[in-house]
Amino acid sequence: MPTQVGIGFSQQTNTPLATQEALQEALKQLNDNQPSFAMIFNTAHYAPQEILKITQKIIPNTCLIGCSTAGIILPDWVADRGIGIFALSTDELKIETGYVTHLPMQNMLSAGTTFGNNIAPRFGLQQRKLFLFLMDGLLHDTEGLCQGLKHQLGNILPIIGAKSCDSFRFQESWQYDQDEVFSQGAVGALFNGYSKTALSCKHGWRPLGKPRNIDEMEGRVLKSIDGQPALNLYKEFFPEDFASLKDSGLNQLKIRYPLGIKIPGKNNGYLLRNITHALDDGSLVCQDNLIAKAPVHIMIGNMDACLEAAEEAAQDIKEQLSGQKPKFILIMDSLLRYKILGRSAYQEIRMIKNILGIDVPIFGMYANGEISSTQVKEHLTKTFLQNGSIAIAAIA
């Protein structure tokens, strides 16, 4: 059976009705074939337990993962409220799923190894094409988790992922595996077969001023830059606005001017780190972990830079596929980009479709952090967590 994709969506306010409507739409596109794999994204307006209860009744033998999100990327628009379902019916791809819970109570490297074991791969390295995973948006040591995963699943395996969220509340998010709902965990799907896979992640932010150096840090707390409290860097560039970094919510300074940390071994490559808040001692608390002793900049981004990055990522995918048309495209996009683009968010998706195929099925979410493998040296890849990027995966 050739690969068939169904994408359903509903904005009904009643959770069971919305779930049923989205599923019916997805199954109709599959010509009523039962899917072998499904993925659910929903905004915080819906009850996850009710979503999965209905889903298990309608597609009981389907491998299923999902999570909560702030926005759903669909083939024809972007929705900030609703339930979206991606359903796949295929004999060309074999998909295995698994999960890990209670991550704050574990060493993340060990948890990643357990996570990889839970996927229980039956296929050789040559057949493993892509690992997709979704993790709690309030967790931080993603690098350790990815290292453990790669140890079990293969160091060259492309990885794409996202951190779940709760529609800008930043309080609690949810992950799903089959009929299980939990937080502080991760779920994943391993795609196996002989299809061709492409992966690209871009952000478009550019550095301001000369590079500075991280002197002192602990996890995601940046204490000192060039011998000065980290907050002084923002005070230098934004003397009238830097105090707004002490606020706990998102504001324009945080959205448009994250930190950029130089990626070792990657020319012109920067990890973006959003500032969540500043401490009284001048330390900056970042959304995710930092790189010790690395060069650091304030970065600048705008709408045009976001759209250019999406176009670059799509062109990169096209080159990797060598002209083959994707069977489907998965997108993990950033909350920062969503805030900057606003009503123009769909322009990113339209650009991608124009480059990779106007009729190619597209499904994705807006995340609290985007996870993607990237090449740092010849034949050497590393998996990074970004803030502010768009990560695209395609299987042809």
C-alpha cells in the first residue's frame, strides 16, 4: 500500500465532538483505511484524557503520540485554538513509538537511554530514517536526553523534536502515548524503512556588536559576561528598556533580542536562548541550558528574517531530497516566531509549500523549544535545542 496521509482539524468547543470531527476528516482522506500511526496536537482549551478516550475508540490499533501546543500548523492555515490530527496509512514505513516519564527525577542521559530502549527498535541502522520526539516544555537538559537516545538508536540518526506548551501560560504541558496522558515526560516515534529523509533547522536571527564571552554560568542561569553581570550586556544596548527583563512574561525585548551562543565547530552557527527573566544580582535566566565559556551575542530578528529562514530551510530540504517529492512534511516552529509573525505566520508555510510542493501534506506545531540534528563537522552531527527556530523534516 502506498503511503497515504490524512490531516484532520476541528475547533468545536466540546472536546469529544472536536476529536470526533478531526478524526473523521483525517480518516476520510485515508479513504477510511485504518492508520498505522497518528499524532495529535491540541491547544490548552481541550481535555487530553477525553481526546484520547475518543481516539482509542475510533482507531484502537494505531500507534499514537501527541502533546499540547500553543498553535497548530495545517496545510492551509495556522490555528491558535483546536485539535489537529495527523494520520498515516503505509506499508512503506514501519513506525515504533515509546515514552519516558518523571524526567525531573532522573539523570537525563540515563533517561535518554531508557527512552531509546522503550522504542524497542527491531530494525537495523540502515532502515532507521527519522526519530521524532515531543517533550515537556518546562524541562531543560535536552542535550543529555538526546545523547542517551543517540547511544541507543544510532549517532547518525536524524532527530527532530519539540517542547510541548500550554498556549503561553508556561505552567504545565501534556504529552500523550496511546491512551496515556502525563507531564514531565517525552514521547517519540521512530520511522523505519528505505525512504529518503531530509531535515533542516534555521532561525534567521543575526548577532549585534562584537562577541563577548560567558565567564560564569550554571545550567540555564547566565551569571557573568566579560567580568560583568550578564544583565549589563542588555543595559549597554538597551539602556531605557533593559529593566523589563526582570518581568516574568514575554515582552518585545525578550522576543526580538534573544541571546545567541556560538556553536563550537559550526561556522556562523548560533544557539538562540530566550531570556525568561533577570535576577536581582544581574544574572539572566535563560529558557534552556547554555554552553560554558562560549562566545555570546545579543541577537536581532524581525519578520523578514523569520521568513527568509523558513525559505532557506525549505531550499535545504529540496537539495537533500535531490528532486524527490516528499510524502509529507512535519514542522516544529517556535513560539518566538509565532509572536513576531502574528497574522502573517502562514506566510512561512506557504513559502515551504511553494518550494516543496503545493499539494504535499504539512502538519506541525508551535513549540517552547525546537530540537534538531545538524552537521557540525564532516560526517559528524549533533542534536541541539533551539529557541526561535523553524525545524522541518520531510520523508520522500
